[in-house]
Amino acid sequence: MTTGKINHRPKARINDFVVRFANVNGTGSASANFLFAKAIFRMGIPVTPKNIFPSNIQGLPTWYEVRVSEKGYLGRREGVDLMIAVNAQSMMQDVKSVRPGGYIMYDSTKVLAPEFKRTDIHYLGVPMMEMANANFSNPRQRQLFKNIIYVGALSVLLQIEFEALQTLLEEQFAGKEKLIAPNIQALNLGMDYAREHFEYPLDFRLERRDLVGDKILVDGNTACGLGAVYGGATVVAWYPITPSTSVAEAFEKYAAKYRVDKTTGKNNYAIVQAEDELAAMGMVIGANWNGARAFTATSGPGVSLMNEFIGLAYFAEVPAVLIDVQRTGPSTGMPTRTQQSDITLAAYASHGDTRHILLFPATPAECFEMTADSFDLADELQTPIILMTDLDLGMNDHMSEPFRWKKGRKYKRGKVLSADELEDIGRYGRYLDVDGDGVPYRTYPGTHPTLGAFTTRGTSRDEYAVYTEDGAAYKRNMDRLMVKWRTAKKRVPKPQLYQDTNQSEIGILFFGTSTYSTEEAKDLLESQGVVLDALRLRAFPFGKEVEEFVRTHRWVFVIEQNRDAQMRGLMILEMDTDPKKLIPVLNYDGMPITADAIALQISDYLKKKNAVPHDLSETFI
């Protein structure tokens, strides 16, 4: 860009752009990039950041993408408007990802190689390392403040309020005030350079709004950890695995605050790092069997290892909560990339005939709510509950409604007999279906000195928990479990319906983090005259609402982030649906699905069926 200053540009895009930072893992860039995102959020503007990082500790390329959207679209969008390219390893890829007419900011301490130059984008050279070396003596500080320098330059080019940045730095370094001044100095270095060398602001920029309200920026794993505390959990057994480790860490953080006896100072919680995922699940089952509320957190490889104990909990009817933060598979796959690829694994975990209740949160607020609710559901239905999040939701910060908890809310412990009740009923049948809902009555160990004793086993037994290999008794038990499954359909969270008064023949069905982009894709399609209804799944088993939605639409596009259309397969199997009616819309490259990709796949299919008036493909990319 040419030297000079302009304070206003006609037709500027306000609060609608994507910025991507290309850094090297382990250089301290994450905190600077998050500072950038949080400052925009503090200006009352909806923002969604995504950290795209490698599975090593240090040295490989990492990206941090920030979408700014005045309309509140929080999913990924195709293309980058402004690239901060400070990693030579990924420079070629980074240059290619910038939209025509977009911008690339680079460290001009060294001359930019000719192969990185395009004629259809603008280049903003800032000598970041040169300025850091000239103004700071500590080698580590030089690297860290290099990142702050580009944030300062961006604040001028995009008109980020300096007060927002300053306040965030003061909050970040509260108690370490001596670090505030050099960070402010680095900000000013970048700001001064941008003012002296570039026209500003750019042709897309920020303006303060009041669109955030009381919303918060938080990641789903933190929300799950806090939800477990509020849900009454006192035990977590786990084995470290990306991307679920921070669930247990968040639980530990909040339990240390809320689960400590004020009189004795003793902890009223237990955190056990097991030797592997199978052992962790076994500990969770044991703790729940003893009357505690216990859970574990893992990802796909861990669920694979836990299959044996998940089957035990299902068949022995012991409550358990499992949080599955999905990543790409199979095998090790891409540990730091996101997917929704554990659907089939989790739904039928273990050998034999099993069905497990799955919950699908879409936001951190739902992570909090559904985690807390999972413990009630597990106790009421005496079965494992699996919360299906993913790396995108779990590890990235999302704009979310604040977490809410109803004052005076009581835990639902389900059908648990007291000592007096045991004396009243005569012979106790642990697996008797007394109420016709498939859910038997249980007891806590030690409830009565002589009554209510039974053996919890994974082998076949009769209604009184007595071991038997009688086929008729086994069949009665398996049939009762299906009665309980039908009861579960009425207890799990209902789906969310998006439907106009004039029902369309086209439906879209989605779940989890696909929600963000699907809502935007729906608006994109409808802006081009394609009216459709939408249903967001929130749980499995599928209730009558899902069955009715599929039945009343000619085509139902099932949007999911895996190769094999696992949710579609689950619907075909569980609802006996005509496969031709369910059209898969898929993404499985490890990155969160975009609205453009969803709209394009749907419009391409409708074009082939002559169901749209014209080719819509160029509208979306």
C-alpha cells in the first residue's frame, strides 16, 4: 500500500472479515492472537477464534483464525481477508489462501522472496523482528513482543480501540504489573509504524457495537468441567489424551474452589489419573456403583479402549458419564484436528446388542447444561450417558450465552431404595421392571444390613440378579432394556426446529458444532430463493420429532463432519428410513465445516434434481 493516511473509505465493510495468523508453534503467539480476538469482543462485536495447531510441542506451523461477523455468524467462512504471515514454513500456503483484493502482513526484517508475491493482493511489510531486537534485550521477550508489535499495527489498520487492548493487558498481568509497560511499548511500536507507513483504516474495519450483551467467550472443555461440578460429580478418573485433557483440568480447578469442606479444609472430590482409558472407565463404574457421581473424559481412541467396560455398565445397569471430545481418526489420525467421527462407535460401544444415549451440545452453554444433566439422566436411566463434543467446541473459545443454574435445583437420583423401602417390599429384584418403564430399582451398597444384597455382574442373570444361562431369562432382560430405551426417548433433550409457517419440501438436519455454519448456510440458500426447514439434533435415541421431520420432507440433507455419513447411517438403521431420502452433506478434512461448503453441496444436489431456478454455486464461494 502507498504511504499516507485516510480516516474514512466509502463502501467499507464494517465488522465483517476474516483474519488469520500464521505462526510457529511454541513462540508465544497464542496469547497475542487471543488478545486481538478479545479486544474485538470487548468492542461489542461478535467474534469467533479458532486455534489450528499441530500435535507436536514446538516448531511446526500453527494458525489462529478470527472471524468477525456483525450478523453473529460464528462458523468458519471460506477465504482469508487479512493474513498475518510470520512463518516461512507455511508462507506459500498462506499467500495462496488470501482472497483476491485481500491483504497479507509479513515481517519485512528480511526481503520477501518473489515466489510469495501475487499481483491481486496487497502487501503490508512490518519489520517486526528488527523493531523487537532494537527495543528489547531479552531474547525471549524479543520473540514474544514481536507478536504484540503486529497486534499494535493491526489495531491501527482495523481501528481496534487502544483502551480495550490496554485493559486486557492490565487484567492479564494483574499481580505482575512490571510486564504491562513493555507490552504497551510493543503495542505502540506497531501502532506508530502502521500510522507512518500505511493508509488506514483498511477497506474493512471495526466499529464499536452493542451486539455481545452479556455473552461470554469460553471453550467447551471448561464448560464441561464446570458443568460436572454443578451436576454433582465428585470423582473423575481419566487418562490424558488430546483434545479432552482440559476437561479434567477444568474439573480440578473448579472442584478445588467449590468441593472443599469449609470446616476441615479437606477435599470432597477425587481425581485419579489411571494407567489407561479402560482402567479409567472401570473406576468410574465402581464409583457410580457406590453411589458417587463420577465421570471420565476422552476422545475416540479412548472410547475404543473403554468398550469392554461401557458394555458392562450398559448390561449391569450402572450409571456413568463419559465426555467424548472427538478428533480425527481412525487410529492416531490427526490428534489436533476436529471431526464428528465417533457417532457409530459411541452409539453401539461394546460387543453384543447395546445402545447408548448420546447428547450433542452445540455451544459452551449447552456443554455446561448437558454435562450437568448427564448425571441426572445416568442415575434415572441407570446407564452410560455419552456427551459428544469435538475438538472445535472443546478447545476453541466460542461466544456463548452465560451459564445459568436454577437456584434450589435438586439432583435426580432416580429409583434408589432406602432401608425402610427394602423392608416393605419383601424379596428385592434388582432387575425387575416394577413400573413398566424398563428401569428397575437399585440400592446403594450398605443401605440395609441384611436386605437388598445382590451381585452386580456382566454375565446373564434373572430378575433377582441370580446367575443363569437360561435363554428365556436372558431374552426377558434384553427385551426390558429395549423398554428402557423407549423410555429414554422421552427423557433426552428434544431437537430444535427451525421452520417457517409455510413448510418446505426440503429439510436440513445437523448437530453439534455443525450448527454454526448450517445456520449461516440456511440464510445463504434462502437469500437465493431456496426455502428449507431445519432440525438440530440434540440427542440419540431419536424421538418422534425427528421421525416426523424426516417423514414430512421430500429430501433431508444430513450435515456432519465425517467421511461415512455416520449420523445418516444411524437414522437409516434406527428409524427404518428410505436411504434415498437422506442426502449426506459431509466434511472430513479436520477443519470445521464452512457455510459455503454446506450451501454448495446442497445447491449442487438440488440443481441435479432441477429443484433450483439457476446455478447457485458462484454465490457461495
